[in-house]
Amino acid sequence: METRGWLFDLYPLGNRVVLWFITPEGRALRLEEDFPYTIYLGGAASRVRQVLQTLRARGWVSRYYPSRGLELASGKEIPVVALEPKTYGHLSRLRSWLGKLQGQVEVFNADLDVSAYYLYRRDLWPCTWYDLEVQEGRLLALAPREEQFARDFDPPPLTTLGLSLTRDPLIPLGAGNSLAITWEDRTLELEVRDRTGLVKEVARWLKKANPDLVLSDWGDEEIVPLLWHWSKESHLPLPLDREPGVVSRKFSGGRTYFSYGRIVYQGQAAPFFGRWHVDRKNSFFFREADLPGLMQIARLGQLPLQQAARASPGTLITSMQLARAVKDSILIPWRKADPERFKSAGELLTGDKGGLVFMPPIGLFFEVAELDFSSMYPTIMSRHNLSPETVNCRCCGEAEGYGGERAEGRGPSPHNSVPETGYRLCRRREGLVPRTLKPILKLREALKGAAREAGPEAAARYHQRQNALKWMLVTCFGYLGYKNARFGRIEAHEAVTAFGRDKLLTAKEICETAGFQVLHALTDCLWIKKEGMTEAELQVLCQEISAVTGVRMALEGVYRWLVFLPSRQNPARPVATRYFGVFRDGTLKVRGLLCRRRDPPPLVRRAQEALLTCLAAAATPEELAALKPELLKLSEGFRQRLREGGIPPGELVVTRVLSRTPAEFKVDTATALAVRQLAQAGISLRPGEKVRYVHREGKNGAPECRIRAAPFLEDLEDYDTRFYLNLLERAFAEIFTAVYGNHQGGNG
């Protein structure tokens, strides 16, 4: 039978892959296909034979056969042995045993996710319409009806059921918290009088609605694991899935990790089978790009949507690279063994410098233009063929007598080298990373162009999709230097920043030659000014920079006025990332102020935003000066509200990220007191999770009286007025001191 379907979900079950399609009529179609997971072994033939004999004796492998694949570093085809585990259930034992043979045999393609590997090998992608050939529930053949990187795609209408909590998520379900179900613009609140009754009611709604998508708030962490546990405890069915077979679930909790100087907590995952479950609070991409963005990254990353929703941008870009490698028959090493080459102190000083920065002068400036390189680092990687295997490559090195690195007394051709570092670039092969990035860059430009031409509703969807791609492109550079990245290498990372410095310096020189003063430069941006400059003149300047550097330079806008702020610790020292200003169209741009942070109370952020909005109306020094009385009046209004009392507690909540376990706190800081308060109520937090609380008037009582943790704010009547007035003064001072040179007024 031939039909049409939209690839909705897939997962391994038993020894087959289960695929769910949505038909044009909206019907969910379940199909199965056999898919042998293939691992490759390389190395000494005698040792590989011994390994295969052991695996056959243990009954873990269904078959093995000779094969060939491309080695990433050299690009040469090498002989390997392909082996197929007997079932997917044998994979964990097989991986564990092979992991102990490190150094004895080479293992490739061993730890790829089964669903993703299926998509890579079949060259398929989710959220796409296919022509299907099916027979008795089996998928015989399929062909995509649209391209993977298509600018436009048309998903089927999906039915959605909402799940959320009625109170703070730290209050457990059934211990003061209730469940809210949203269906067809109606919301039903279910109190947890008894667990059995709640499970029955949720099951009834799932059967009644039969949703394609369950969209939740805190579903991964708080709702689904508890409902599943209660259903097993009471032996009641809970149809979270459409899968008719038995599905096992394990909830192991979230994880804490360290990234870019921050402690991060990643919640656990609670996916459904044959039905989507997306937790808005546990999905970075949903917060940034909504459902259209999730569909976009699932297509490009070739990952099931639920998996993509919970993945980081780095995981998505890695998945694209893995898919590219599988498509090109490149063998994917299981455990990377490519340490950083030895460098002298001088070489490190030359090459490992990061982006170029020209510090700005502190103060207020009028008529300033901002020029930005578009997707600078990804474009450099794509244009200059920067990839782990192309920097100081083996093939060109051997051909030119470099022996893999520069030979003494000889250097690479200036047309084939990296600025400053002298690294040599491959001229024979296009790298894996550039091949992965080029279609993303092209699609993002197409989406941005479509957004400019489309109506508001369609433009919003285009913007969501290009925003999802932006995060993948931002991450691809960082992963190039990440030590555990599949396709990372520090020399390639250094080469990107070296090209970036060279192009920014070139742009600066072009601007100065054209008579512009460069006030500030930061990695991929320039702030320039010239008396009487016009937008037409700036556009010509951008075109010249783009032509010379090979990276598109765009005019971000012209500021009516712009303020570069000093360091909070040293008022005489500028800070590259602290500035605010207003463009000619009245749009504000703010970086490094309190209102851009997540930890200050909402009241303080709103107060600073109110002052900035007021300032946005001014265009000249005289107009700015004339606004000062109005700003002082606004400031005093916020102070007066605080002094009078009656501010809702939610407006005063301070948010902190927990950096250690509760037992590691030695001093009674506000955060430590809040964590202790939560622990006494039976609520435990892990490092990386957020702690929210309000400062109270509690000087004469126990330390615990100084704060109130966020879940317990309903009956809060007092707050520490002086603490919040001091925060307000700090927010006001950032504005007044920058614009007027002083801050008049006080907290009284």
C-alpha cells in the first residue's frame, strides 16, 4: 500500500525501529523497520580476529563481515570489520566490553544513539512529509517529499494538551500543589485528594483528547515521574504513550555540570512514545524558538523531536556533524585520542588569544554607528575550510615535505596559512565542519530574508526558526575547541580566532581610511562615528568591508546616543560589554546593566527599564538634559512605593543559582538560609538549580527570619525596605551617572 505521512516520532523497541507518521487526514500511523546497528573494528588483523571469536562465543553478535571506511585525519580509506549486535539490548554489554580494549583495537561508530543512527544511515530527517510504501505494519520504502534544508515546510495540525502546576514547582504535587490540565482553551484544576483518583482523571483526559503533543511546565521533573510512580503503585493504566507494546521507564534525576564558569543543572527527561511530550521549563530551544524552532532543529540535527527539545545547541551541531560523517562514510572514533600538540610559551602567546577587543572611551556619544559581521566565526570556518582534519593536515604536509607540521626553515604558502599562527590549511579536501555549516548559513540567511518580506504571523515563525539556527552556529565555534567534542581540535579553534582578529583589524583600518573614528571594537562588532555620516555612506562602507574580508558586514543601526559604562569596581576602567543607547528608530539596546541580569527582583528591573524607556525619547544633548527632572520623579515614585509597603512579594524575589550542595554552606548568607528553609520543608535542591527568596526585616530575630523562600510567600507581609532601596539606588545610579555624570537623590 502506498500512502503519505509526516515523520513524527521514532524509537528502538526490541530489535526494530518503530516509526510514527501523521497522515494528511491527521491519523497516527505506526510502522516498524528492521535496522541492524553496525560497529566497526580496526587495527591489527590478528587482534581483531581474537576479538570477533570472543564476541561470537559470547553470543553478542549476529554477524560480522569485512568493510572499508574513511579515516577522518588522513582522508584515506582503511579496511575494517563491521559487526552487528544480536539485539539492541546487547549494545550496553558490547560497549562495556569493547571499552576495556582501548589501545588494542580501534572502535568506530560504537556509541551513537540508535534512533539518530537510523536517521543518519537511512538519510532521513523528522518533521518531514514522505511517500510511504507499507505492508502489514512494516515500512518497505519511503522517499522525502521536501528537502532537509527547505526554507518552507508545512507540518500537519497537531492536537495539544497542557499540563502544569497551580503553585510554585518546589511544592510537591499532592503536598499543597495541584495539577492543571488545559485542553481547547479550557483549564481544569485537579486537587490531589487521593493519588488513585488523580491518575484516573489524567488517564481519562489522555484517552479523551488523544493529543499529539503534551506541552507541560515542569513535566519532566515534577509531574510525569510522580504520576507514573503512582500509576504503578496503584496498578492503574496511564496512557502516556501511543505505543501498544510494553515500554520501560527509568527516572534517574537531573544532572549538574560546569560550563563556561557556571554551574548548570539539566533536568531529567520524560519523553513519551508515539506522542510528544515537551517541557517548556526544561527545553532551551523551546524557550528560544518555540515549536517551529524545535521542528527546524529536529530536521537539521536528524534527531527525534523530543530528544532535540532537551538537547543543548552543542549536541545538535554535533549530531549534524555525525550525520555528515556517516553520509560520507567517515569512521567515527569512539574515544578521541588526538591531544593538543606541544607548543612553546611564545607560540601559545601568539596563537591562543581569542577575539580582538579595542576598549571604548567611557562616556556619552551622539550619532554612533554599529557595524556587525554576520555569523562571523561560522563563516570563517566555512570560507577558510577550518576543521580538525584540515589544520596542519597530513595529506598536504606529506606532499610538501612538512611531515604533518612545518619543517624547520620552511613555512606554508601565504595563500594556505592562518594569520599569526602559521598553521597550514588543507587544499585537497573540504573539511567536515565546513560541509556541515554551509547549508545552515545559507538557510539562516534565507529565513531572515523571508521574515523581512512576510506578514507578521509568518515572519514570527521564520524568526523563531532562524533563532534556533543562530544558537547552533554560535555553539559550533566553542565546540571546535572543546576537549571532549567529537570533531574538536584546539589548533582549529585558534585558527578561527586568528582569522577573526585579522578581519576585525582589517575592518577597523578600512573605517579609519574612510575618515571614521573607531570608538569600540569587540570580536565581530565595530562602533564608529563621523561628522555628517549618512546611512547610504555606511552601507557602502559595509559592502567594502564584506568584499575585502569575505564575511558579510551589516549595519546594525545608528544610535541617536550611546553610553559606554565603566567598571563597577574601578570607575576609571572601561568595560567592553557594558553599554546602552537608543537607535534612530527609538529602539533601545542595553548590555551589562542590572535589568539584563536574571537575579535582581522584578521591581528593580522594571524601575531601571522605566528610566531607559523615558530616555529613549531624547535625541540631542538638550533633550537628554531636559528629561532629568522626569527621571528623578520616576525614581522617587519607585522609592515611595517601597517605603509605603504593599509591594506584592513576587515583585521582590531575588534569584540565585545554587553553586554548592546545602551541606557545603559555612556562612549564613541569604542563599544558605533559603536553602536551609527549603530543606526543613522537605525540599532538596542540587547545585545549578535556582533558589528564590525575599529579604525580610529580621535584625532582632533568628537568622532564618531574615529571608523567606519563594514557595512560602503567600502570607508574607513585610520586607527589608532598606535592602530593596539600596538595590534601586544601584539601578538608578547606573543610568544617572552615565548620562548626567552624577546621581542626585537618595533612599532617605
